[in-house]
Amino acid sequence: RRRQSRGRATGDGGAMGIKGLPEVLKPYLIPVEVSRHRGKRAAVDAYSWLHKGMYGCAYDLGVKNHYWKQQRRDPPYVRYCVHRAQMLRHFGVTPVIVFDGDRLPAKGGEEKERRDRRAECMRKGHEKMAVGDKDGAAFFFAQGLDVTPAMAHELIAALKREGFEFVVAPYEADAQIAALAQLGGGGKGGVDVVFTEDSDLVAYGCPTVLFKLDKHGAAMELNVADVLAGPPESAFRGREDAQSQAREETAEETATRAEKKADADAGAGDDAPIATTASGRASRGKKQAAAAKKKRPAKGAPLDFSGWCLTRFLELCVLSGCDFLPNVPSIGIKRAHALMCAHGSAAATLAALRAEKKVPIPEAYEAGFRRAFWTFRHARVYDPSQKRLRPLTPLPEELAAPGAETAFLGAHVEDAVAVEVAEGRLDPISRKPFVVPPSPQKQRGW
């Protein structure tokens, strides 16, 4: 097969993950220090770290100035990742670095769009370089660069040298991380928490997800159980404070308008109704403000998932638009949430929308929805204890039946090949042996 890069860009302008979900989850995030997870095991999305590590050397990568090879040093993006892994180890957390594998057929359309965006950014970067604008070139290169399997293998070689645990997924790293989270930490071989910048891991049902890890060990933590328990009190308090302030401002503005109107009426003649006192004008303003409040819907309220289960939450994520299926036109995550609250499930919601005929739903959208849902729920993952692939959760009858179409989950991989890929000896896309790079000296500890 033709060797291709794994289609996740450093910053290609298209958001990865569930559309709108990061904003929806904001009220549920809590700031933490990673030291609170001392003694635990943590899965890390390797490509999210590699993406960040590439920003600092985007210009050099764009012009192919690989100066680190002459210096016999690890590339800057590798040093960045190893430094982060050392930091976790310093705080008593055992990192398990998880790499993406081969592409999923289900992401074919999304991957092509990203490749096109990256190619356009690289073109603009070279245009900036041609006119001597180095900063402009670096900016566009950072948007257009892609992590390749060869870069990932450079990190794998460094992780082996530094004694860090890793695994290469057969397909999606997110699914592999979810499989590790299923096992749990301790002596089970899994993990207790996960680090990423991609909201997909919430859709996969990982119990504890940490975002925005910085170089000092601070992060934002999300517990899925908290999301399904309903909006936090702090979110309500913040909303109430904002609404109270808005009401006060509206009352003041309305009272001012009423006072001006009264003054104008007073100048119109003796027959004109006038507010004879300041208290009368204020009373009129309060009534008008109350009427305005009734008409204006509350804004900024967090979505309420109390009473929801993980299956229903995943349905919402797919309906909102994900890497495996675009959303229905005009149906974002907030409207999808309102519709599912009204109708109960994604299937019932889609049936109601088709019956109303107000929203154009693409043909065969329901079939695409099922495939996307199954791709999250039953993705192929590597089982390190059995040394073979397995579905993330047992296949339903529709997919387990003889002759059932499961190609969208990824092709079957022989056990021996799966082991070689998972342990970093075979390129997960070309299935050819990696050339082991020369090993620089170990990095200094965190």
C-alpha cells in the first residue's frame, strides 16, 4: 500500500472531535494538579503531544532543515514529548503513551478535507517564505504540518531508551485509550486517567479525562460521572450572577427610557399623562423590565445531562457531528440536546425531523449514524494480554452475524502483525519494518 501520513494535523483549521462538545463541557471542568493522581497510571494521546511539539520547529520542518540530525540529538518534537512524560513520572504518575495506527475507512471524507487544508496552508507558507516573511511562513507551516509514522517512531525509539511504556493502536488511538481505561489501573494493565486535547475520549466513555496539561503539571479535569449527574452548582451560581446583573442593567436602562418619555410627554401639553414622581417612573421601569425578562430566554445555561446514560450521550455526540459523520444541517449540539430531551433518543429525533420535513436530512443518514455509533462503541483495539485485536465492546447481533459488513471498523489484522505494530516494530500503515534511528543520549530528567 501507498505510504501516507496519519491524518491528524498540528493545526489544520478543522477542529477534531465532537462538534461543539468542548464548549458544552466547560462548566464541568475543574482545575487540578497532576500530583493528585500520584500512584496512578495515565494514558496519553501521543499525537496530541507531537502536534504541540512541532509548533516550536514548524519553520525548520517546513523547509526541511533537520539540524538535529547533524547534532545527533532527538528532534524538538520528540524532546517535548519526553519532557512531558518525565514530568508525569516526576509527579508519581506512570504514563502509557498511545499512538495512532492505520486509518479507518469511516474517516475517509474527513481525512481528505484535512489533507486539502494542510496542503493549502503549506502552499501559503512557501509563498511567505519566498518573500522573506519567516514568521508568516512558520505560522502557515504550523497549520499545515502533519505527524508521520516516521516521526512517531522517532518518539517510540526515545520512549524505549527512556524506559516509558507505550502501545501503537491498530487504528484510532482514542479507541485504544478507551480500552485501557476499561481495564483500569493497578495490576490490570490498564489506566486510571487519560490525557488528551480531543473531546472524542469523552464520547468513548473514559471516566476521567484531563485536558490542557501545561509544563508545570496543571490541567483541567473532567469526570464523566459529574456530567451525567447534572450541571454543577457553580455553573448555576455563575449564571444567576450574570442574569442578576443583566436584570439590573435592563431595569436601569428601561427606567431611563421611561423617564425620558415622561419628560417628553410633559412637554406635549396638559392632557398628556405624566409621571409626577421619581418613584412612579421607577415603578413603570420595573414593570417594563419584568416584561422584557419574560420574553428573553436564559442564556449561558449549561446543558443538563441528569438522567442520561453513556449510550444516550454517545448518540448525542454522533448526532452533533463527529469525525465519522457530519451533523444534519442546522442541528448543532445544543439543538440536538433539546431535541433528544424532547424525543428520548437519536432514532426518535431523526424520525420526528423527517416527519416535520423542516430540516433536510441526507438520504441514508440513519445508516451512516448507526455505522458511526458502532465505530465508537465497537472499534478494533489491541489486547496486550491476549496479543490480538478485539472489539472495544462485544459486537451486536447485526455485526456478529456471518457475512455482516464490518469493514468500516477497519480490516482484520493477523495476530502476529498486530503484535509487531503494537510494539512499534512495524509501520502501522505500510506494515513494513521501521528503520531503527540512531539513539542519541538520554534526555536530562524533568
